[in-house]
Amino acid sequence: MQCARRRAEFNRRFVNPIVRPLAGHLLLWSAVDHVGRRSGRQYRTPVTVFPTTDGVAILLPYGVDTDWVRNLRAAGSGTVEVNGRRLAVRDPRVVSTAEAAQLTRRPWQRLLPMLPVKSALLLTRSS
């Protein structure tokens, strides 16, 4: 757990500032826009997104307690940018990666459960 926290902190400080401008425009590198639950500030976090039948699944390699996950869950909605398109999303819920994989298309249905990531965040596309 401590190793994951150190890796997350490293990425937040050094990798994210480099990747953030590209996120949302590269395959598998997307971005989630969310509002801080205490600060009210707008944030943009690079994430790995997979399309589902009714929205998207975002892998949670650092667990379910990251600030961006807590912000989305508190707000109940946010925006995800995937392949240059912005999607309004709602109803965030944490599920196992295997459960999220069942809602994706091939080849992701088979690949996601093999990844060393236990959880994913499911988001439903807003109308």
C-alpha cells in the first residue's frame, strides 16, 4: 500500500503535469475533470478509460481513496475527455476490474481481468 501511495504521489507531482495536456487525445490516456469537494477548485487528472455499454470504466491502480475518486463520488458527476471528445458522466461507483470488464468490448473483456488492478470506477454517460 505504501508503495502505491509513493507511486501515486510521484505521478501527481512529476508525470501528470507532462501528461495532462495530452490526456484525452491519446489512446488509453484520457482525462477526468472534477471539482474539489472542499476547495471547489477545478481539477484535471490523467486516467486510463475504457468505454462500456452505457459510459466508461476508469482503472484505479492507486485504489479507491484517491482525491479525484472521492471528488467524483461526492459530486456524483464530472466530465471525461476521451479521444478529444468530452463526455458528461454521473453515478460513479467502484466495482471490481472483472465486473467492469464484463461491460466492455473485446479485447478489453479478456484483458482487463488480467491486469494487476483490483478496482475500477464505472461512470454512466449523462443524457
